[in-house]
Amino acid sequence: MSEVLEALRGEDIVKRFGAVTALDGVSLTLRQGEILGVLGDNGAGKSTLIKILTGFHQQTSGKLFVGGEETMLRSVDHARSLGIECVYQDLALANSLSIYHNMFLNREIIRRGPFRLLNNRAMRERAAECLEEIGVHVPSVDLPVEQLSGGQRQAIAVARAVNSNARILLLDEPLAAMGAREAGLIIDLILRLKNKGGLSIIMIMHNYAQTLDIADRVMLMQRGRVTYQREAASTSVEELMDIVRREYRAMRAAVN
Ligand SMILES: Nc1ncnc2c1ncn2[C@@H]1O[C@H](COP(=O)(O)OP(=O)(O)OP(=O)(O)O)[C@@H](O)[C@H]1O
Ligand SMILES: [Mg+2]
């Protein structure tokens, strides 16, 4: 049997916050080059999972493997050094700074010499090149981020993550609160990145139809567990909704 190479794997991950068990034994594999879509209710543990995979939180128990090697991610910087980049649900862009400054936030290009001066020209050029390359159109990279639409802002956050040579990209609800046109921009960008090759992506999503459109595989999380996973091509919106509906009915029955 031919092995599919894995980018990232979690084995029986548990995360507790005091008395709250946010993750209750989650196992998952992200294959190299695929898009894995993660669905689930509010509070199911999706963001917590992403934060563990990106080194922001440490798991209470369970193992992580990066590129097949068991690894304890100590910090976001540690994960980043292994090629794991994240765009968080509450994205961290500095709204008053320009697009190009945002793209190099915390990894500014510095001029050579005794003073640590910013090389604005280099950053501006590189930012414009990068956006051009991935097909994000903005009037000018000098614009402050606050003058962009929600979709363009998301695109800048994704572009920043990609610009860092990420090999594993974790996106927490990149399409949240977006109109169809803006969501389309991000979906196109993500599909283009995927098609360039070498990038494996986990996306937390809200919309089932969008998820099945862009993901290779989908995974459903409920109350800190993975309750379902399947190739996107062999499931449907109806099937996913059925599972969630059944769960909802069972909960109602338990309460009443
Ligand atoms: N830092 C924290 N401290 C305490 N509890 C937390 C913390 N982060 C998350 N939790 C709890 O863990 C559970 C899972 O939260 P998480 O944010 O992972 O859910 P989610 O699936 O991302 O939900 P949403 O769809 O609303 O974003 C929730 O019960 C939440 O209250
Ligand atoms: Mg969340």
C-alpha cells in the first residue's frame, strides 16, 4: 500500500482549561498538499485545536507529529520555525499601519549598518510582489489596512502567512462575516495557493456548502471530539446536516 505523506498529525489530544475539557481525545491527520475543512458548533473546540497545532496552547495530553516526527510545540515561534503559520479567528492586523508594514509585522526587513533602520523600500516592493503573485489586488500597498474591506483584510492576513514560507497553513474561520464576493476572493486565493503545491491547509469553516466546495476532506467536531470525517467528494450538505440535527435532537431530549 502506498503511504500518503502526512504534514501534521495529532493523536488523542486532550486540552483542559480548569474544569472545562475543550478537547476530549482528538486524533487527526493533515495529509501533505490537502485542504482539511473543520466544521462544528460554537464551543466544539475548533479554535482550541488550531491553537494547539500552532503552539499557542500546549495540550494537556496526547501527541503531535510534524512531518512524521513527534514534536512538542513550545510556542508560536517554535511552530513557525517548523513552517506552521496561522491566521486566527480574531485576526491580528494593525489597522492603522500600511498594508506593506502589516505584511512584515514582527519580521521587518532591516537595513544593514549600525542602526536598525527599517528598509521600507524593500518591504514595499516585496509586499507588492507577493500580493501580485497570489492575485490579491489592492490600490496601493501604502494604504492603511483600515481602508480595506473585510475580504481584502483577510486576504492580506492570508498573504502575510503565506509570505513567510509556511508549509502548513491553519485558518480559523477565514470567511466569517463575509459577503459572497469577499468570500469568493479568499476561496480563490486559497485554491490558487493549494494548486501551487507544497502547502497543506486546515480551515475552520461555518458554511457546509463552501467547505465541500474547497476542502479535500471534512471533519466534524462536537463537544471536544471528532465525530465524523470523510472525503469531501463522498459526503453532502444533507448528510452533514443530518448528523448535526440528530445531535441537536438528542441534546433537546436529554434536557426535556
Ligand atoms: N483560554 C480559555 N480558557 C478557558 N476556557 C476556554 C479557553 N479557550 C476556550 N475555552 C473553552 O473551550 C471550549 C472550546 O472553545 P473553542 O474556542 O475551541 O470553540 P470553537 O469550536 O472554536 O467555537 P466557535 O465556533 O464559537 O469559535 C469552550 O467551552 C470554551 O469556553
Ligand atoms: Mg473558534
